[in-house]
Amino acid sequence: MASVLRGTIDFLKDFGLFDVILPFLLIFAIVFAILEKTMILGKEKDGAPKQNLNSIVALVVSLIFISANKAVNLLTNALPNIALIMVVAVSFLMMLGVFWKTGEFDFKGGEKHWYYIFSVAIFIALILVFLGAYEHSSGVNLLTYLLSSISGGIGQDTLIGIVALVAVIGVIVWVSRKPKAGDDH
């Protein structure tokens, strides 16, 4: 027996909440916030951003966005995985907070090297998420297509082994490098 909430979610899905309304609101909010922060379209006499113009541009961009089915599908396929990456990142930072001293948690200021490594890892994960969400042709996502193209005649296990070996060698080189003059590590 289906629950009442499952029926409500199905109704909202049929209504277009997930395919039209939520992507529209997300793109509108992001574009409006960027235009407000950067003041690209100018300022009022009192120095405030031109909200009317910013809202019109954000409205147009978000309407054009939801009219492109491929863009909406990419966004709706990628966002659950991006949310998962956010949960993993926050969990990782909470675990770091358990082992560090009491006080305000300052990952960027206290551990710059690890902060940059963490930022690059998250950026790479986001690229992989979007590549996995973008359908190339015949239902195959771009990430699968690229991996199969790269591996070509090489087996998948061999390719993973080579990537792992390069990563291990990179970590060894990075850890064993001599510090520069003025470097505190």
C-alpha cells in the first residue's frame, strides 16, 4: 500500500514541481544573487544594485533555462549527487573537528595545504558528477563514454591500476619533496 506522502510526491512530480518549478527557482535565485553581488547591470543613485533590472534578467535566463530540456535533465540528474558530495564533505569536516582543538573551526586558515587538496578533490568530484549526469548518446552518460574511449584496448582493471599507481607516486613525490626556504612544512 502506497503512503499518502508517496502519493503527494507523485502528484507534485506530475504537476512539474521537479522538472519546471524547482529548476526555475534555483536558476533565478543564483542568477539574481550573482547580479546583485557583482552589480554588473549598474547601480542606483544611492549605490544599491538595480533590483528591477536584475530580476528581469534573472527571470529571462531562468525561463530560457527551463525551456531547454537537456539542461533541466542535467541539473535534476546532477543535484542529488552534488547534495551527496556536500553531505560527505560536511561529515569529513566534522570528523576533523573532533580531532582538532576546541574553538572555531578554520580549515582554510589552519591547514592551507589540506584545504587546497580538499578543494581540488571536491572540484574534480563535481566535474565527474556533471559528466555522469550528461547523456551523450543512446542513453550513455558522458563519463562512461569518456572512460570507455580512454581505455580503448586497455582493460578497465589495467586503467584503474595505472591511475592508482600514478596517484601513489604523486603522493610519494609530494610528501618527500624538500621544503623551500620560508616554507613552514
